Amino acid sequence: MANYPINNPPVNKKKFPIWLIIVIIAIILLCLGAVLLGGGGAFVWIQSNNQSKTETKIAQMAYEATVAQHATEQASAATQTALSAQATASAEAAYQATQQFLNSIDGIISETLKTSPIFGPKNGNLLMDDDGNATTSPSDVSVKNFITEVYFTPPYELSKGSWDIGLFFRDEGKNDEYRLAIQSDGSWSLINRNGTNSDVMQKGTLNNLNYGTTSTNHVLLAAIDHEGYFYLNGTLIAELDLSARMNSGKIAPACDIYSGNSIDGTLVRYEAFSIWNPVTD
């Protein structure tokens, strides 16, 4: 008996359909394309978002710069306004100070001395004569209000004797005037002389009188209505009350005002005797 190999029935091997493979590949490609397209969109969105943030930051910075510039401009304007106000205030203060100075006696004297005098300047000598009368050299103008000055040279040293110098003003005639007397003992007095009566209205002492025979004593007197101002060698000595005599009169440098203050025959030199109308406007 013959032996034959047993043949197994043939296995029906199913083949994977080609169309399905194509479909799967297509699906994979579509998915991959979608992923790629989606990723690109995400990149574009991220880039767009970053750009938007940058633009927002730039806009914010620009806004802040504008605000800062505006604040700087406001501060600058405020500073300019303050400086302008300060300059205006300073100018006003300077103007007021100038007006106050011009209205003060120093201002009046300063402005007056810039003008031409109505009398003088005149130089001369006063002769000491111990006859009981003062020696004067009257001006040829008669005024109530005035500024006058004169320089006196001491006639001799104190070791030789006493002396006096001064000014007569608002003088209406012999022994009818104000007398401003300066004595070598360092005293001064304002006398209202009326005939034989001599009323001492004011008096005081001096600490700046020059005694040397090569020096001078500068006497300046301002009379404005009822007020007077007596200066010696550039220093205000006293404010004078002139209300007791409000008339116009002549002005004169003088010596021998007080009895005993002279050496007969001695000359008292005076220089630059001048009179001005006071500038009060």
C-alpha cells in the first residue's frame, strides 16, 4: 500500500485591498496637511499676537512719553509764569523803592543837586569884628523853600580861641531870621531871632566837626515848608522844625553869631555857597 502525503487544504490568504491602502494613505496625508496647516496657523497667530503686544507696548510708551512731555511743558509754563511774576514783582518793588527814595529828603537833595543853582556858587571871606553883631554875606535871592550848601575853613586853631560859623535863612531884614549856628566847642543850635529876642528852638552836639585850618566843614541845609534838614560833612545831624517862621527870605553864610567867638580882623573863608530850588515832584 502506498503512502501518500496528506495535503492540507489550501489557506485562503486574503489580500489587503489596494484601494484601502490608498484611502488610508490619503487620510494620513490629509491629516498631516491639516496638522501642518494648523501648526502654521498657530505660528501665524503667535506671531500676530506677539506683534500686537509689541505694538501695544510701543503705543503705551508713546502715550507715556506724550504725558511726560505734556507734564514738562506744563511745568515749564508754570516756571515761566512764576519767573514772570517774580520779575514783575521785582520791577514793582524797585519802582516803589525808587519812588520812596525820590520822595525822601535824600532823594530830593540828590535830584536837586543835579540841577543848576539859582544862586552861586560863590566864594568869599567873612571879616570877624567883635562889635556885637554877626558878620554875613547875604544872597540876592529870597526864598522860603530851598537847598543850600557852603564850605567853611576854620579860621584858626582852637589854641588861639573859639569861633563859630553858620547860616542865616528866611531872613526878612536885620535881626529877623532863623540862625543855624555851629560853635567850635562842638555844639549847634537853631535860633529864631526877632529883633532883640533870640529863641533857641533846637540844639545838640557834634562829633564830626573839623578843626584844622587846612580842612573844611561842609554845611548843607534843606528847608521845605515847615521841615528842615541840617547836614554837616555829609551826615544828617538833625531834622528841624521850621513852622515858627514860614516866610520867604534871604540866605547868608555867617560868623560871629555868638559874642566872644572871634578875633578881630580875622577872615573866615567860605566857598561854593549855592542855593537851589528843591525838586519835590
